Amino acid sequence: MMGDTGDLLETSPSLAAPSRPSFRFSRNQSIALVFGCTIFGAAAQILMKTGANQVQGGIMGLVIALTTAPLDNLHLLAGYSLYGLSTVLLTLALRDGELSMLYPVISLTYVWVTILSAFVFKETVSIHKIMGISVIIAGVAVLGRASNDK
């Protein structure tokens, strides 16, 4: 006599989920996914700032906008949606990729946000920002090379 449904599943192969090979991303595909995450994440931040700039009423207005964004603030909704998509892609990439290689690539989001902010919001790109961006890009490149040396 079987005591619980776990015993039933173990003894009845027809009730168990069919076994099929799981899809796995290659190293380059994982890197491409994370790179895509950086672009989606930067676009999401630009959209959320645009949406936040449209909000009236200080903190309470922002709280209301956050809860009703799908109804009347398409920029916030689009920003949230892109962040959601970015999170899904990042999860897929991290499942199969090397964390120590992929996670630093996410820092490229800072580069894209700085560039987009200059174009969209006419923000100034100072020499210090350029130096910071250069350090980020160099760091990602060095880490990429280091993971190739294995």
C-alpha cells in the first residue's frame, strides 16, 4: 500500500512528467542576454525618469503614480515592463553563464544611462563621467579577457 502521492509518482512512470532535455545557453548567448539586459535596463530608467517628471504632487503624487501607472502614465508602465523583461533575461543568462563574468557586464547599464541621459535629458557629460565610463568599460574588458584565459 502506498502511503502518499510521492510513492505513487515514483512507482508509476506514466504519471511523472516526461523527461526531455533542457535548453542551455552557450557562453556567448549568456553574455548577449546580459548585454541586452543592460540596454533594456537603461531604457527602463530613462522611461521611468520621464514618467516621474510627469507626476504632480510630490511624494504622495509619486506613490499614487506608482500604483496607477498602467492607467495614466505610459512612460512608467513601459519602464516597469522593460525592467521586468530585463529581469527575465538576466535570470535565463545567469542560469547557464559564469556569474563572475556576467555580473560585471551589468555595469554597462551605467554607460548607456549616461549616454541616453545626455541625448534625452540634455544632461552634461563631464570629464569625470567620461573617466568613470572609461573605467567601467576597461573593467568589463579586463574581466572578459580574464575569463577567456581559463
